[in-house]
Amino acid sequence: MNFQELFQHAIKIGAVRNIDLAKRFGITSQAVSQWKTGKRPNREHEQKVIDYLSEKIAEKEGVKVKLPDLPANLIDDAGSDEPVDYVPVRSLDVRAGAGGGGIIDDHAFGPPRFFESGFVQRELRASASDLCVVEIEGQSMEPLLRSGDTVLVDMRKKNVAMEGIFVLFDGDGVVCKWVELVHGAETPTFQVKSENERFKPYEVEAHRCQILGRVVWFSRRL
């Protein structure tokens, strides 16, 4: 089955809609409509689209995706003996905050946490391996982020050319801060800023830092 046949079959059985594909791959609905006329996605997207369509067709036709060794609390509430479709996301075993510690490496990662696969794919446009869970500690990012909040970090997004909130090792500890590139510095330098005005911004040379990724989502206990 070639791409166009796969696409038309997915549409015919109601596995996907144009708007779903547009949101998933960051394109317009008009671009998706052109696939019906024989136009194919660009090389960057084509295999990802094929994999996504195949997955949705399998789900629509009743093929369940089984994940090994899921915790008992992830079993469907309706009484099904099949696990719901959750994916494991690794967690950083060092809390991010003022005065945190540790270099970000494989030894810093703890047990995974589980997230609904559709949320990861559609809302965050990521795969589980792209993400990391980090728990915030300290008051430096209040009121935007509070101590105890959980954030998801997209580890693909390490470019600080555009200002954003990043989790990084700043040479002294693991922190979650606003980070931007200092223009005109003799050596590449980051300005690291807190949301809380009680904490002064500081500059650190880029070679001293290790960026885990950009914060793309957070949750909070009430």
C-alpha cells in the first residue's frame, strides 16, 4: 500500500481527520487536503506520517497496543484486562531549583512516569524519548512555577537563541530558569533569570553549562 492509498484508507474509515494531521505535524489543513490529489509530504515528514497513519488505522480496526509491565493503576477503569495506551517518560532524579546540584547525565535519571500517548504525540508533538520529567524546588520561579510543580522538558529544544524557560546545569547546580543568549559577549554567554524579582539575574559562560532542554508543560498539586 503506497502513501496515497494508506492516507485515503485512514480517512475513509475515520481513523484521522485533516485537522488532526495538521495539528500533529504543524502544517495547514489545506496542505493535508493536497495529499488527496496525490501530493506527498516532504521527506522530513513522510515516514512519520506513514507511521502515524498506520498506528491510527490499527487502533480504528481494533488492534490494541500492549505495553509491558505497566503498573496496575493504569488498567482501564471499565474493567478491561488491556492496559490503556500510556508511555514511560524518564524523570530527572535531581530537583531543579536554586541550590540544586548534580551534573545531568545518565546517572541522574530515576524511574519513569507515565503519560497518555495521545497527549505526548498530539499536544506536545513529541515522543516519550524526547521528554524528561523534572520536579521544581525553591521559590526563584514563583509565581509562574512553584516549588513542587512538575514540568515536562523537551530535550530536543536546547537552542537558547530565543528566550525561554530551560532546565540546565549552570556550573553550580541544576536549575529551571529563563535563559537567553548575551549578544556581543566575547565568549558565548547565557543570561540566567528568575521569575521572582528577589533573585537577581546572573551571567554564565556557555561552556560551563549543560542544557537539558526547554520546559513545554507543567502540572501543579492543589
